[in-house]
Amino acid sequence: MRKPMIAGNWKMYKTTQEAMNLVNTIKAGVHAISDCDIVVCPPFTALSNVSHLLNGSGIYLGAQNMHFEREGAFTGEISPVMIKDLGCRYVILGHSERRQYFGETDELINKKVKAALAYSLIPIVCVGETLAERESGSAKETVRKQFEGTFKDLTSDQFEKFVIAYEPVWAIGTGKTASPEQAQEMHEFIRDLISKRTNKDISSKIRILYGGSVKPENISGIMAQPDVDGGLVGGACLKGESFIQIIQGTSPVKTK
Ligand code: 13P
């Protein structure tokens, strides 16, 4: 049984005060919603303040990245223990912007995924192809390689704890959304990969989110697809009103 989930990836936006204002707006707008899991992932600098505001709200906190070591001489890095300490339950790993601008490889992301599980954080693991890969017909091959690399050596039990996000790079921040059919085709493919690695029972429990220009106008079409369980939202989560509308847009879809 898969309950819908909407996660907001705030990326490198919002000062502490702006973050607090946004989260207060979100809280006020969603307090009556219980049929969708809501996650907010502010920048590291706002995690502590946002965490306090979320106390008792039922909204979950997530980080956008982390190092895989518990602690050490890694200037500028943040560890799993540190984000856990601030109240994070989720952590986004392997976002395409981390892969593209910070050189993150499947091997590194695999270490982070294992570390997240070791510290009882739930990884939201991102996969997705570039425009060139889609146009050359290798989108599925790219996603399969990312899947195998990032989930290397993981057991079936560990798989049950993940959330996976399919984010086609060509749809991120571009206003171009994958059509509901394109999203469904890849989500089904990913669920099949999970099923082959584990079993049908486990694959039917894992939530696969779609990310890439999700907006209030397109969420219900995407959510109507049988293998789409929610959204990982960038730009449209930076305004309380549109984030709330996206969450409301999942409500015709109950648990899948
Ligand atoms: P946009 O919603 O701005 O396209 O960003 C998607 C994303 O990268 C979420 O992680």
C-alpha cells in the first residue's frame, strides 16, 4: 500500500527568516490533510529553525544531501548524524544537480545511501536521464545503470526503506514536464527493476516520485498514473500557495 508523498526540494533558496515564513504558510494550509505524506527539504542553514516549527505538525523534515561519514576532517560537509540530530527523517541523495555540478557518481551515492540507512534516515534517491540520452533512445539504459550503481550490494530488506524519485534532467527547472505517459513508462520500468532485485511484494510497497516542473496544473494528471506515487517539487515549492495546491492535487488519489 503506497500513500502519496509530496516532497519540496528548496535547493539553494531561502534565508532562515524566509524559510520560517514559508513553513508557517505551509503548516497553516495543510493541517487538515492526512492522506498525503509531506516532506520539506530546506537548505542546511534553515534546518534547525524549520525543525522547531514543524514539531507536532505531521510534516516531515528532509535534507538535500549529506556526507557518508559519521564525522571527520571533511571541510564544508555535513554528516548523517548532524542532520538526524536536527530532526531530519529524509535525505535527498543523488540529485541530478549533485551529479552534474558536484561530480557525484553512482559509487559515491551508493556510499551515501548505505550511510543514510545505517543512521535510520530514509533516502529519497534520484535517477533520471538527460535530454541527449532521451533523444538517443537510451533513457532506460541510463536509469538502469544509475539504479544498479546507487543500489549496489543492498539487501531486499533495505530496499523497503527507500523512496525513489524519477527526475528527467530535461524537465528540471525548464517548465517541460514529462507527459503522464512518459512518467508512467519510466516508473513502471523502475518498479520492474526493483521487483527483479527483490520481489513483487517489496516493489509494490516502494514509493516512486516524479520530479521535473511539477505544478498545481499538472499534478493530478501525473498522479493518475498507476506507478506514480507523488512528486519531488523544486520551483513550485518555494511559494506556499503553489506547494499547498500541489499537495491538495494528490487528494483524489488515495493509497495505491
Ligand atoms: P523543478 O520542479 O523546479 O523542475 O525542480 C525539480 C527538482 O529538481 C526537484 O528535486
